[in-house]
Amino acid sequence: MRLKKVLLGMGLIVALISSGCAAPKKPAEPILNKSTVIKKSQQTFKSGQAKQLINLKTDTESQVITSTYTFGGNPIIFHLNYQTQAKGKNSNLEEWISNTNKAYINGQSTWYVTPLDKLTGHSYNDIVDAVMNNKMLLDPPNKLINAYQMKRSSNKYTLTATLTDKKIMQAAVQPIFGTNNQSKKQLPAYKQLAQKGTYQKMDVKLVVKKQKLVSFNYKVYMKIGKMMQLEVGQSYANIGTHDFLKMPDNVLDAKPLPQKKK
């Protein structure tokens, strides 16, 4: 009888210890509604990658121009890979863009520096507005918000929309036409495409996971004349991966870009 009481006492102590040491359960994340998901996506992001696309094509060929930006640091700087693809040939240009409105250009064996706006016709602030302050993400029009359809999988939310509103599509392509270039001569050509093109539709996709922005992309589809199609888009990924981005020392030691003879 005495042994039985001792065993019962030990069992009670073990039960108390076990219950006291059990890890507290994490509270379940609340289910978000569409407006809250959009607000979570708009929270300031310090760094990531953005890609601009202009694709002019027919049934038989295409010309693709892309600007892929890695952005981050304090103040924000941009590491740019500019690429053109046409008739089976690729051309690449690597640049660093500083907050002092300078473009540092990789000349293979030597880095060169020149004022960004004199080279391209757009400025550092134009790129900041196009990439960091893009209105389709940070200040979406009400028609886009209303058009979003949301799907949830655990703590991942995916919003998709298709729009045919011309004003919204024009606002979406304007920052891309203004910054996805490496020559002032490209800007009038882009302007003509924007004016002559028939706007057909815009597809948008926004993904938020664990209450943080994961990706965002949109693409506008246009028709140019009877034979050509034009796709213009911008996308974001790898958010928060380059908070401490810095220019390499050999880039900062760049030489002035030689001036072309008239």
C-alpha cells in the first residue's frame, strides 16, 4: 500500500512537470481579406529584383528588350543588366547606377562613368519612380483593386486580375517606356508605339506569403498595325535579398566615358 502511494505520487509529479514544460502553441495567423493583403504588399521593401520587358513581335520574329535591376542599399543603388535579343543575336550591357545620377558602364576590361541622363535620356529619380514607387503596386487604381480575384493556400495569398481599361494600361507602360532604354534615340520610338498601339488587355498577379510581398508582375498586350504584337511588362522577385547592396571598389574607380566625335 505504501509503495502504491509512492508510485502515485511520482506519477503526479511527472505529470505536473510534463505539463509545465510543454511548449506553448503559436497562435494561428489570422485569415486576411483582399484589402489587407494589398496593404501588406505595399509595406516598404528595401531591396530585391525588378525586370522590365518590351517585346515587339510578329508571327515569325521578335525583338526583346529587358532591363533587370538588382536594387538595395542606403541610399538605394541599382545594378543593371540590359539585354536586347533580335534575329537570334543577344547583346548585354552591365551597369551600376548611383544616387548621384551617374551610370557606371562595364567596358569589359575597364569601367567607365558618365551622367545617366545624358546617356539615356532618363535620370536616377526616373528609375526610382519606375521601380521603387510603381503605382500599379503601391497606389493601384480602384478598378484594379476591384478586379483582383484572391485565392488562399495556408498563409499564401495570390491575387490575379485582367483589365481592359486604356487609361490604366497607359499608366502601367509609361514608366517602362521611360526607363527601359540605353539611348535617347529609343524614346521617340517608344512614344510612337504607345500612341499608335491598340491596347488590348493587362494581366496582373500579386503574391503575398506570411504577410510579406513575394512577387508582383503585370503585362500589357498591344496590337501595332495588322501584323505586330507588343508586350510591355514589369515584375518583382527576391524581395529583401539585397538590403546592403554596395558598388564594388573597382567600379567606383571608373574612368570618364570617352566622348564620341561629332
